[in-house]
Amino acid sequence: MLRSLKNTFKSAIKSLEILYVLENSKPCARILANEDELKKIFDCLYNNSLEFSISNFKLKKINNEGYYSDKSVKIRKDSLEKGYFILYISKVKELCEKAKAYEENGMHFELGMVLGYPKCCCKFFSENFNEDNYDLTLNILKNSGGFEFPFYANIAARHFDVSLLSHFPCSFNCKYSINIAKENLEIIKGYSIQKAEIFENIMKSAVLYTQNGIFLLKNHKKAGNEIGFEDVLATAKDKLYNELMANKKIGIVDKNKIKVGNNEVANTGLMVFT
């Protein structure tokens, strides 16, 4: 099942969203679908007896300066520019239509509730999300206190197609989000112990959110104010990446500043997931 879904949706996270709906752990899923892949996706949904609605617009992904994100802008559905449609997928057609209507009307709280997210997280998202603040990871860090959290809440790993959550939790300690993640991990284990172990291994990482990219420090060990690690997954192989690979450890100044070798790196969000 997982392999078949991955072949269709080209993403582990998207495939799992569909699986959660099929397993009745998620009432409705929201995914981006490349317009060139729609026929294959529609066939898959039909074969699995799933209902869906499709957005009346497309999204065009854009590059941006600042914190790494997959920001998109709306374009007309009949635009000649290639883009992604939003699909709302459920076993219940009414939920698909509700999700579509809520998104079109900017009703973020109501949309989150239809998608099965915790009420506290829906409220957090609706209060913090806007077109200039579309990646809430650092807002979550600020709202969480400290920098050490359960790996279940590691949404930064989504940039590497690994996550047990499809929403921004209000806190990395949100018990409702953690319970959802635990349930999702059990579903994955039911289909593939190996896939579950891969997810858990990647998510148990220290994470650096920086101006130029995101860095997952794998197989890390914290000792005092230092974190040693064996490898780095990065969205940008820049100067910082090279320094991290050369030193294989960082010094903790605070959750917004680290030290690599003799250099301090400010404006950095540090999260340690165990």
C-alpha cells in the first residue's frame, strides 16, 4: 500500500496523509497536487473509494529570501503557468466541500478543525499565520519554552519529506499533537516497520533553523552546552553546512544562538528532538 501510494503521490508525507484517511485516523486531508499528475491521482482516489474536491485556483511555488519555506502564491486555475491544485480528500464528500470553502474564504480555524487538527493548534495558526508569516516553526519555538522536545513534534523534518504531523502544533509539547503523531507512527508500523524506524531516526535530530536553510544534526548527543553529531541533512550546502561537517559539534549559547568552531551564529532557531 505505501509503495503504491508513493508511486502516485511522489512524496512520503502525502502518501501517509491518504493512508491516515483510509485508516480513519484523519477525517480529511489537504494536499498539493501537480497539475500534470492529476489523472493518476484521481484514478488512485477512485480505486480507494475516496471522495475529493479540487481548488478553484492553482498555487505556484516561489523562491524567497529569509527562512527556508515552501511559500506559494495563487494563480488562476486556467493560467498557462504550471502549478499545483489543492485537493481535499476524505471518505465523506461533505467534508471535502467544507474544507475547500473554508480555505477559499480564509477561515483557517474552521479549515484546521475539518482536517482534524487540535483546537488549540487551529487557534494558534489562525492568530499567527499571514502572507508574511507562513512558516510558523519559530513561532512554535517561542511558544514552547526551552529547546528540548519529544521527537513526535519535529515538523522541521518535513522539509526532508519526513513528518508525523500535517499541521503546525501550538507548542512542541502540545499533548494533543503528540498523541496524533503517536497514532500515526503506529499506523506506519502496521505497514512497514522499516519506514517507521527511518522516520523515527530522522526525527530524533537536533535542528538548526537559519536565515539560509534548515540543518538536521543526526545521531546527536548532548553533553552540557555542546551537541555532538555524526551527520547533517541540509536544505542548503553553504558555508555553515561545511563548518558543521568539519566540526561535528556545536556549542549552545541559547536557543537563538550557537557556536561552530570559533564562530558564533546568531538568529538561529535551535530545537533538540529526542
